[in-house]
Amino acid sequence: MKSFDYHEPKSLEEASSLLAELGKPASIIAGGTDLLVEIKEELRAVSHVVNIKRIAGLDWKSWDPEKGLRFGTLVTAREIETWPAVVKHYPNLRTAVSLLGSIQVRNRATVVGNICRASPSADTIPPLIADGAELTVYSNAGERVIPVEELFTGPGKTVLVPGDIVTGIHVPAPRARSGRAYIKHGRRKAMELATVGVAVSLERDGDTCADIRIALGAVAATPIRARTAEALLRGRSLDDDTLAAVAETAMQESTPISNVRASAAYRREMVGVLTRRAIGMAMGGIQ
Amino acid sequence: MTIHEKDIPQKTDFTVVGKSVKRSDTLEKVTGSAVYAGDIALPGMLHGKIKRCEIAHAQIKRIDTSKALALKGVKAVLTHENVPHVLHYGSPHPRSASCTKDQYIFDHRVRYWGEGVAAVAAVTEEIAEEALHLIEIEYEPLPAVFTIEEAMKPDAPLIYDNGLDHNNVLPPVVVRRGDIDKGFAEADLILENEFDLGRPTPAYMEPNVCVTQWDGNGKLTIWSSTQTAFMVRGALAEVLGVPLNKVRVVVDHMGGGFGAKQDLFQHEFLCALLARETAKPVRMEYTRKETFLGGRSRHPGKIWLKQGFTKDGRITARQARIVFNSGAYGSHSPGVTNVGTAAMTSLYRCENVDLEGRAIYTNTPIAGAFRGYGVVQTYFAIDLQVDEAAERLGFDPAEFKLKNAVREGDIAPSGHPIVGHGLEDCIRRGIEESDWVNVRKTSGGSGVKRRGWGIGCEMHGSSAYPGIKEQGNAIVKMNEDGTVTLLTGTAGLGTGAHTALSQIVAEELGVPFESIGVVQGDTDVVPWDIGAFASHTTYMGGRAAQIAAADVKRQVLSHAAPLLEAEADQLTIEGGVIRVTGTNRSMTLKDAVAPHRGIPAIQLVGVGTYTPTKSYSFGAHFVEVEVDTETGEVAVLQVIPVHEIGKVVHPIAAAGQIEGGIQQGIGHTLSEDYVIDLTTGRSLNPSFVDYKMPLSMDMPPIRTIILETAPDPGGPWGAKGVGEDPIIAIGPAIANAIHDAIGVRFHHYPITPENILDALRETTKEA
């Protein structure tokens, strides 16, 4: 492993100014499950590592039926996976975190870290986009809120700038008659990167779909919303023809690449199949 | 034709053999104290690293190591300019028919992307790594070929000048029996297919690693993760120009090898040379990526197979052209080609065969020895085509395979009549256990998820005979308290081999299993051994241990006879007690051999040597799969492996071998493929991120059945090998089950979800 300078700021203010000063060659470390591997494998050149685990007040979590789910940046994937509120109200997020790496990895990895790594195939991102989650970002220049959906600009790239520290995440409370699902498609059941990930969150009104959000992972440079597909279903009944049209449209909205994991054509086809299946699962799981 | 009488000692009262005793290495492994080669740490030890080329075929024009040498902490840099330029065997079975002599430690030419070109020793791994980046190399690119088709063209560049044209590693292996034309003329149905073989790699847990040290008298000690310690000793001595008593190879525990660690790897030479150059101990360990680049895969390639069948279900002709892709060096290609080709004479009976096997050099990573050794590939082809013939002729595939299964006295691939054949037993038992006739009725359907059952069969030899005339050796010493020490050269890859050998010694001597201690894997101490491979450790090493134990027993009994006032042949040993048959006179073993006042202890050393021919083990796998016709995913729902392996020494260890082979085989059939870019020769997935093996979550329930119905007189109490067998039948069983589920026959592996969807689209188009 290449050597780097290591920093342990004690406050957000100190961390933010340090990161602003060090600029791009610095990286925040929380769980380190991605970063350390990337440094070891020389996939990323990092000359400064800034540990934020010494900063107090970043490991909180709360659930409220009105206000929804909130948790701090240091909350691990395993805590989210085993949190009864998540198990009960956010089966989509639960599925996503439970498929991330191994239990050992999930005991270290943080959900916010998985988001900020900005991998197009990150498991936690599609369900959070589909549920309209937002990140709270601290900076000495001022605090701001960024919807997860608007965070990404490319593979590994976000709108965050040196000095920004995501402090927590807010997932809105599930609305009445809503359902949600996440389906990960990979080459095996565990220890796998998604070949395609599809998250669907929807609300039902009688026989029609009152609202829907479809988020796709690993089929574009960033996780994306399939907005045209959503529009086809919004306010419509869930018959087979509509579902087929939605699936087809979601396929058209994806722009996957071919690599050793799967061809672009296969990924696109899976977007169709899994979108249809995820809508069915979300409908089936309405609370 | 001669049918050998079964000459098996009719022992029935086993006390240790056949019991799943607690493995002798359990405690040290669960406590983490077991010492592997990579655990060796010596004072002043340096760390070595290998620089690998990023070009598939080139002459090295210039290497400049000055910047690397100038880096603080770097102690030595080796290139082709300052290492011995001695041609050596890729795998160190010296002068055997299995291997080629076509490698140098470093050559002035590189033949595949990822080949080592320079090595550095430095005070830390990080500095060594950094120094690699400072070595400047100028290449003159040469035209490169990556597929067997390209490499066999008349105008293809020759990768290795061995006197053979078209990049052949060896002259074609030709096996002909009977009259092939007559066979096809008699056939009512002729099937002809081309099978395309993927490139799975063994992916052993423990990466290749060694530590080297030269003492003040010019003697080298190397701790290395190798299956063939004595072979490594021989090759190192030859290339380094030192006698055998100046090289000591030590291997205690290993984290797997699966056959691939029979080769001598670049790092073993380089580590020895760096240690000599620096006069310090040196440690070298491959990264996971290097186990792909510098490791050995199964041979990819193509098999063209044509068989003739009669309406009444006989196979009248079998013609095959097998072409293995050897990669940039020969390694085990001669052995794999010989064994894989010869295997096609058997399994399902056929009198008229015309087989030709080749191995071809290409500018890709090296293919070598790997569990199943050519047979995985050729039986995949045979079994799939026989399955299709059964369907076309209106037979149930299991009944058809049973009807054609190899029998007692048939000529085996080794050229000998089969003694102890168990394939029919395996098929019959599997039909029963799976409720085959009924489950096959529920296959297919028109739903999104469709299920099917398939059967695949295999047979595999224990020992590498006749390719290598092997010898198993053992020394058994009895200590003066009646405990026993077994000295064996056979490596413990993690299979429990030393436990099995100890059980055999305990059984033969009539002492408890716990009385046996094992000294293993130190070439200065243990008797000569050819290595742990070819499913022969229990069969051959076990028999040698049994012979050595019997030798000691004779000595003990003749020593005890006067003490018990009896003749030696009246004495037996049971549970550590010597008894005089027909009387109530007895004494403990300990009392018999212990020193007494004025009488010193005596030396009790038994030596066993066993030169086997070959025995065959058999297996039939029955598999249920579920195919998702929308995603193309194949889930293996259950496996019923039935294996006939003669006397079972340790049932849990044998079942473990079978389950492990199935896990590996599921991977090879459905997901594992080491992919090489066909324009540059670059490895596309040399890591576990993108080389996907099935894990525990992917494993189906396995209902293992082991039969002891056809023991072989060669093995201890009729025991045969089981190491390689289980990886052979699972692939065809899965492919045949996929056909049963969706009506599509594939002729390649791995069968990926994309392949499934493409094939289903084709069927829809045709319909």
C-alpha cells in the first residue's frame, strides 16, 4: 500500500477546513471498506486520509412515522439492515443493505459511504432515490440539503466539493398505501456487485397507481430515475399492457455499457424484466 | 481379455479406517497456529516482487534497472540479463511424458501479457512494489495470437521453436481402436458437435508463496506452497547448479492447490536467486491478481466429436479432434492432452474409436494441471452427446448411460483391463435415490421458471500411470512408549491426507488413531515422494504407509514373541495390546517395546514402497436445476452425487472432497471464466471481483452417496481415489438438466444467463 498522511479531526469545522485545504488528493474515511481496497489495489491515488470517526454526533439514528427515517453518516450498513424500523417500513433499503458485501463488511461499511463512493452499481442508492431521500451536507461555508438523486455527476463523481461532509440522511416517511421493492441482479447471491439494480416505490389509489418512482442502478454513468416510464404508469391502472410499456420504456431510458460482467443488451433487457418484477413486488408489499 | 481376480484382503473388523476420526490438524487450524509457507518470518528477511509485462508478445530490447536499484531499501534487481539462462521443465516431473521443457527463469522475450520480466528484493513490500515502477523496459512487439484457430494457421507467428509446426506443443496424440468407418456404417444415428471450453482457474485460497534462505555452507532452504516438494527440489538444484543435498524444500500446511501447484513457478526460482544475491532470507507472495496472471488455468479449447449410435442403443463409433489451448508455455499440456484424449476411449463403451488430441501454444496465460486434468473437458463432450443420442433414439438418458456404461475387464484409458468397476452401481443407485423416472415426468413446462433433471457420469484414475511411473513411500517408526511416527513426503493440500494415512497406519498396527504422529513435507527428512496429485495420495501413499506399518508390526511381534513365550505368528495387536491367539496371555505394546532396567529401547523402523499401476473410481451425478426464462439465470436446486471409490477411509473427508468438487464444478459450468481480451491478450478479470465462484449462499443441498462396491486390489483395503472425480460429472449433469428444463442443448461452458436467453430467443424464432 502506498503511504499517505492520516488526519483525525475532532470537529466538523476542523474536518471541513482541513478537507478544503487539502483539496482533491484527500479522501474521507469512515468504514474504509471501499477506500482501503482502492488504495491497496492502486485504483485511487490518495495522499491524505481524513478519518471522521472521531467527530462526535455522527452516529445517531431516529424513526418517526410522520418524519420518517433519519440517521447519521457513521451508521453502519449492518445497523440499518437490522434496525426494526427499516425492516418494517423500508424493505427496499433493507434488501439493498443486506446484499452489500458480507456481514463483516457491513459491520464496517456505512450507508452514507456507499452513497458518496458514487458507484453506478451501489446497492443502497436506487431505493433511496426511489424514496426521495435527502442528504444533509456540512461545510464551513454553510449547511445544505441535497436530494440523493441530484448527488451524482458520473462514476465516482458527485457535486460535493472539498470541505463538504455529508452528516446524515433523511428518508421521508412511507405514505399510506405505498409499497417499495429493490431487486439486485448479479452473478451470484452474495459478495457481488449489481449487474443491474432496480428500485420501485409506489402509491396505490384503488386500481390505479397514484405515484411511482423507478430508480435504476448499474445501467448508466450514475444511478438514474426512469422518469418517462414512471409517467406512463402514474394515474393509470396496472394492467399487463401498461406494465409491458413501462418495462420497455425503462429499458430505453437506460444506457448501460458492455463489460466482463454483462453485455449492454443483457443489462437493458434485465431493466425491463426487473422493473416489471419490482413493480409487482412493490404492489404486493403495500402497507 | 484378462479379468483380474479381486484380491482384496477380506477385512471386516475395522476399528479406525472407515471412521470419521477428528482430523489430526483440527486444533492447530481452528486456533490459527498451523504454519503455512507464508507464515515463515526470518530475521532480516527481504520482500520480493515481480514486474510483469503489459504486452502479449515481444522481444525485450532494453531493460534499465538503475533507478530501481538507486531507490533506498532496494537490495537487488534481477532480469534476464543476470539470472541463469537454463531451459527447464514448466512442471518439475523430470523427464516424464506429462510436461514440457520450454521455460527459462527470465527470457529476453515475453510470450503473454502478465509474464514476469524482472524481480526486486527490498526491505519492505512497499519499496519493492515502488521499485517495480522504476524499471524501464523497451519492447519490440511481435505479432501475437490468442486463439487456437489463429495459432494453427500456416502463417501464424511461432511462439516457441520446438521443431513442431503450427504452434503444436507436442506431436498429436492419436488413439485408434477397431474400425471407425465400419462403426459409422453400422450406425442408425450420427451426431456431430463442436464443444467450446471455457477457462476456469483453480482459485486456491492460499496464493503462491515462498520464503528462501541460504546458509553459510551454500545450502538453500525454501518453504513453499507446493504439491511437489521433491520435484521443486530437483528443478531448483538443476537450474541453480547445486547438488540435491544443498536444497531443502519444506511444506507443512497448504491452502489448496487443485493440481496447479505441481508447476514450478517463476517466483520460486527468483526468490532463491534474490536470497543468494543479497545473502538475506527473501519472501515472495503472489497477489490475488498474480495467481491469475502467473498461475495455471484449466485448458480451454475446442472438441469436435462425432459418434454413431444404433437404434437399439449401442455406440458404434466415436471420432474426436481435441485441441487444447496451452497458453504461452507447455506446462502440463502433454499430460493433459494424453489423459484427456485417452479418457475418450472409455466411460461409455465403444469398440471403434479414432481420437486425436493436440495442445497449441497461444499468447495467453498458461494452462496447466487442474483437478480433472483434461477429462473434465472430454467427458463434458461425450456425456452431452450421449445424452442427446438417448433422447433422439427414444431412450431415457439414465437407462441409456447404464446400458453403455464401462464394465469389468473393459480396457481402461490407461490400456489396462478395469478391475473394480462401479459405474453401473452409481447410475442404478442414483436413479433410485432421485426417483428419476418420476421426477423426469415433471420437467419443463411453459412457466417463467422451468425445472429439469440431468445425469452426468465420470470415471477417473487414481495415479498418473502410465504417463508417470510413480512410487509411493513411507517410513513408520515406533517409539518406545508404543506411539508411532509416520514420515511421508506427500503434501497436505488441505484434504486431510495425513489424517487418512495415519488412520491406515493405526489400523494396520492395531493401535488407536491418536497414537500416530506425522512428519511431512521436509525433503531432508521424509522419504522421497513424487507429490500430491492424480487422486493417488490415499491409494498410493496410503498403501505405502500400510506396507511400512506392516513392516514395523512384524518387527514388534518378533520382539514380543519371546516375552510372551509364543511364536510371532501367534500374536495379534488390538487396541495397543498384544495377545497370544488361543490363550489369555497378553501384554501392552508399550510394555513390549519399552526399555527396561538394563535393556535399552530398540529401533523399530518400517519402510514401505509401493509402485502402483492404476485403479479407476466412478461417479454419476443427478442434478435438478431451475431456469428463469426471463433472466436466463440457472439455479442448481439439488445434487445427488453417487461415487464408487472402493474402501472409504474417512467418510466425512471423502464427502467433503465430493461437495467441494461439486461447488467448483457448478462454478465452471455456470459462471467461472478467466477472460482474455482477444485483441491485446490482456486479462480482463484477474480478481475475485469479476471471476465469480459460487459461495455458500449459492450452494444447493447435496445428498452424497458413497459406494464401496468395487474395491481395487491396489489400494489399502481396496481404497481408491476421490480427489478429481467429483468435478467431472457435475458439468454434464447440469448441462443435461438445463436441456430437460428448457429443451436447449448447449455445447460449451460456462453457460451464462445471456447464453440461455439467446438460445431461448432462437428456439422461439424457429418455432
